[in-house]
Amino acid sequence: MRRLTLAFSTTLAAGLVAGAVHAADLTVTVEIPRISSASYHRPYVAMWIEQADQTAVQTLAVWYDTKLPNGEGKDWLKDLRTWWRKGGRAMTLPADGVSGATRAPGRQTVTIPAARLRNLPAGQYNLVVEAARELGGREAVRVPFRWGAANTGRAAGTTELGAVSVAVTR
């Protein structure tokens, strides 16, 4: 009986330690540049995690015009071409905890709680942020990061996106 209790306690402790490795939040900061244009429109933005081979793993956020009548804002999501082809077209939007309104120029921060990423195995990934703007351009930025340990990554766009950073925190 003592051996069984010890084995159970060891297994329980190992499970708690393994769970703690993945108990981390992912914080994404995106700089949306202020563009001088007579007809400026806020960009549609998609954020997702992909593996090193660029296979999409999980969509984290999609910002689009949610206030257009009859959900017409969804019609323009295909302009986020990379995200759309990697899984966006298969999503049912609006998606709880993923969909949101477009954001104004400036620094925007999104924190993805550990609970939303609990099935993500430890390893090397890319955070991808793609932006497309009506009467503007389209740009995607990839930021490498490691899931399972505290770390940060940074990259920068040149037209539709500014600085993009990702932080895995415990």
C-alpha cells in the first residue's frame, strides 16, 4: 500500500510540474502605424501561431469591421490572404475570444491566457501578424518564439505594421 501511495504521489507531482511548464500567458504587442492618407481606413488584422514549417496551429485574434450591417465586414477578411488560406476561411466568425473590432493607430496589446493555449505542446513556433487595409497595402510579420519557457521575440513591418513583439510569461 505504501508503494502504491508513493507511485501515485510521484505521478501526481510530475503531472503538476508538467502542467506548470505550459501555464504561461502569451502577450502580443502590435504597432499600427499612423499613415497620412486622404482616405485612411483602419486595417483588418489577423494573428495566429504557426509551426516552423508554416503550418497554422491556432488563430489568436481577428480584428475587422464588426459593425457593418449583415456581417458584411467578414466579406473583406479574404484580403488577409495568408491567414485566409491557412485556415481563416474555415472559421465561423464572429468567434468568441478571437473576433474584435479594428484598432486605431498606435500600440495595441493582446494577452492570450494560458487556458486558450493549453493544448499547445512545448516547442519553437512563429507568431504571425498580418494586416490589410482598404485602399492600402498588405503585410505579414513573423516573430519566432519558444512555447514552454519564458522568452520574448521581436520583428518589425515596413508599411502596414510597425514593431511586433511576443512575450511568453509565467
